[in-house]
Amino acid sequence: MSEDEKFDVIVIGAGPGGYVCAIRCSQLGLKTGLIEKNPRLGGTCLNVGCIPSKALLHSTEIYHELLHSADSHGIVAKGITHDLGKLMMKKDAVVDQLGKGVQALVKKKGVTIIPGSAKLLPEGGVKVTSAKSTKVYNAKDIILATGSKPVELPFLPFDGQKVVHSDHAIAFDKVPKKMVVIGGGAIGLELGCVWSRLGAEVNIVEFLPEICPHLDPDVAKVARRILEKQGLNFLLSTKVTEAENTKSGTRLLLEAAGESSELSADRVLVAVGRAPCADGLGLEDVGVQTDEKGRVLVDSLFLTNIPGVRAIGDLIPGPMLAHKAEEDGVACAEIITGQSGHVNYDLVPGVIYVDPEIANIGLSEAQAKEKGISVRTGSFPLAANGRALATGSTDGIVKVLADSETDRLVGVQIVARSGSELIASAVAHMEYGGSAEDLARTIHAHPTLSESLKEAALSVDGRGLHSL
Ligand code: FAD
Ligand code: NAD
């Protein structure tokens, strides 16, 4: 085996988990190889996930705002229309630019990129197959970071046309007339909004009684009502039981409270979650243990049951989020080099990038109750915030949950424009063990939407200054 086939560490998969892990390994002085089968690095997040969806959300938000709010700002915007081809080109350009950036970054950090599909070998080492060659590489530590893939419903297989997953729904060549989204989670809401803003009639079928079960129902309801006003239709507590192909699309049979009904669509987006992706990785041959959902089981050091083989990101249990995968990657690299890498899984923020954005950190009331934590809550409507009024962003609410005994912050939920940015200060307060009182006494610039956080924290103690 030549020297260029031997590494200290090999990372398989160059998504946000894998490429960040490889960078950190290299920073820590390890000779690092990064295997990726896709021509562009960046994984799901960069190629078909976070980045393209956010580009589409932003473009369609501008369009929607011009169509529906220009007049209220005294702006005369006549004949506003859209060019879907250009909108997609803009999204593709963003992905392309970022992809080139990640490629250059990884190389500059001293990581060797190995193109091809990786398979673990029972005798040790990794076989990499590309169009050009098949080679075996070896390393003391191997990190699996092969991510996840969309879940398919057994009676509704993906065909990429009438029945699609998110990879397809970020690249439609025309706006669907009627779109049904199965699943009212992150993908369903974000991509449902994109196509609804562009003119599709969108029905979101969710089998739970409310969207966003990670939030308190009062906050989730505020978010849903706002999205309904924007044109989305929600069918809650509803199950799709059967599907039938028609000439122009798909007919779905629905069941809600014992009643059956039908719904037709030219496109059905199935967004009922993602499953770990270890296709072709050879986990069974090597004996890597997985759980019933196919997630690779790891201990607190990211070690699988096979010595020297670790796993991170969407492939292991935990929230399937890019920033969580990145933190796994950094901690894993640090642990390998004898440092005390650590991820605080209790404080992973989540954001759904609809307008207003839905952001959360920590526990909901129900989750706190399950853990035996009694909470006091305070909330503040965006409608009472001066900046929100000035910018036409009055839809939304901020809710703060604090431990009844210690006042320590337990959770924060935000439905607000720029909620993704607002949540950062709540994350910081909570990371440092802050209380509702700390948040309430922190000076927030005026006029900003962030004052809503301070006000919600004040109202935990019944001291809200700008709410009744
Ligand atoms: P991935 O990003 O899935 O990367 C895995 C990589 O491994 C891929 O590049 C794949 O090609 C490669 N690979 C797989 N098998 C092999 C093999 N055998 N050999 C070589 N290479 C292999 N998260 C957020 O935090 N914020 C968001 O806004 C957000 N938006 C999203 C929107 C959509 C539409 C989707 C689908 C997901 C979104 N996510 C978002 C989730 C986020 O994309 C994932 O949590 C994240 O990408 C997981 O990172 P990862 O590194 O674990 O895996
Ligand atoms: P999700 O878990 O966020 O939501 C799935 C929704 O589908 C849930 O509300 C669930 O109750 C519902 N559901 C499940 N089975 C159903 C069925 N048979 N009929 C009707 N409803 C059903 O999953 P997703 O939206 O597919 O996203 C996949 C992953 O990607 C998630 O882990 C998410 O965190 C990640 N993601 C994150 C972002 C973001 O951070 N902004 C954006 C997109 C995706």
C-alpha cells in the first residue's frame, strides 16, 4: 500500500458533518482523507437541502411581499409576475458558488478529497470505487458521515413526477396547479410555502392534530393561522390511506375522524421524515450495529461497536440538522485527538424558514412536564413591537419558559420574521445557564424585533412593559 493510500483518519461523506469533521481533523494535525461520491461536496444541505430551499424561500418571499404588501407601503407595483426558470437559475448559482467555496476550503485546510463511493471492508480499510479506478484506503480511525435520504410511503412510491420528494420539489419546471404535501414538518411547510407563493393550490396533510409538535400548541397554532392566511390549507389529524395514479396526477384517499374523503393533485410531495443512508456502505458485512430505524448506534465518543469506526450527523440518532451534524463532526475530531469534544444536545436550535420564521430552543411545556420540570411562561405578541409595526412584520409571538423554582430558562419559542436570528440570543443565554430575569434585564436595542424576547421574559414574572 502506497503512502497516499494511508491516512490517520478517513471521513466518508462530505456533508456538513463530514467535511467539517475532516477540516477539524486536519487542523488538529491528522492526515485526513475525505471520500465523497457526489461530484460536488456539501452533502444534502448544500446540494438539495438547506441552501437551495432557502434560496427559493427568499426569492418567493420577495415576490409574495411585492404582490401582497407593496401597496400598504405606498409602493405601486403593477404587473408583478415571475420567471420560474430564472428563479431556479438563481438558486442553482447559489448552490454552485457555495459548492466551489467548500471544495476550495477543504483543500486549503489540507484535507485530501477522494472522489468515489466508499465501502467498508470486513478485513479493515475502505474500498473506493469511482469511474476511473477502485482503490483501497486505510486509516486508524474511520468516520461514517453518509447522512440521510427521504422516507417513502409504501403505497406511494416516488416516481419523480407525480409523487416526489424534496430533491424533486426544489426543481419543478412548472408551478403545480394542485399540490398535496404529506407531512406538516420542516420540509412540508417550507416547500409548501414556496409553491403556494408561486400560485399553486397547496393542501398539507398532517396526521397529528397540530403542525410542529416540538412547539407548544398555542405557539404552533399561531404559526399555522398565519400560514393559512397566506393561502396554505391544512388537513390535520388526517391520514392518507390509499393512492391511485390518474392521467393528470394522483388521487389520494384520506381518513379523518372515521370519515373518508378524496383529494387530487398533479404533484404529491411526500415529506414524512428522512431515514439514515448507508446504502452500499457495507455496514452488515462489517457488523456495524444499527437500530430499528437503520441509525448507526454510537456511544458518547461517537464509536460504533466496531473498534476505530465512528459515526456522526444524520446517520446517528438525534435531530437531523446541519448544525448538529457539524457539531458532531468537530467533537468527534477532537475526541480522536484526545481532547474533550462535546455537543450539548439539549440546546440544538431548530428553525423552519417560512415567513414568519418558526424557531425554538430547549423544551416545550409538554417536554418539561415529562421531565418533571415545573415552568412559568411569558409571551409577547409581535403586534405590540414597534419595529414589527414599522416593517409590516406584526404576525407572530415569542414565548419564554422558565423553571418555576430557579427561573433558569427552559425553552424559547419564536414565530417572527428573522426568528432564525432572534433565537441566537436565547441560545447564548441558555448555554450559559441564564434565567428569564437575565434575559429580561439584558438591554436590547430599540427599535428591534429582539425586544420581543426581553418583553416575553419580563412577562414570565408578570412585568411586561409593553403588553396588556
Ligand atoms: P449529508 O448532508 O446527507 O451528507 C452525506 C454525504 O455522504 C453526501 O454528500 C453523500 O453523497 C455522501 N455519501 C453517502 N454515501 C456515501 C458513500 N458510500 N461513499 C461516499 N460518499 C457517500 N438542516 C438545517 O439545519 N437547516 C435547514 O435549513 C435545513 N433544510 C433542509 C432542507 C431540505 C429540503 C432537506 C432535505 C434537509 C434540510 N436540512 C436542514 C437537513 C440537513 O440537510 C441535514 O441534517 C444535513 O445535511 C446532514 O448532514 P450530514 O453531513 O450528516 O449528511
Ligand atoms: P419532519 O420530521 O420535520 O416532519 C414530518 C411530518 O410528517 C411530521 O409532522 C409528522 O407528524 C408527519 N407525518 C409523518 N408520517 C405521516 C403520514 N403518513 N401522513 C401525514 N403526516 C405524516 O420531516 P421532514 O419535513 O420530512 O424533514 C426531514 C428532516 O429534514 C427533518 O429531520 C428536518 O429536521 C430536516 N429539515 C430541516 C429543515 C430546517 O431545519 N429548516 C428544513 C427541512 C428539513
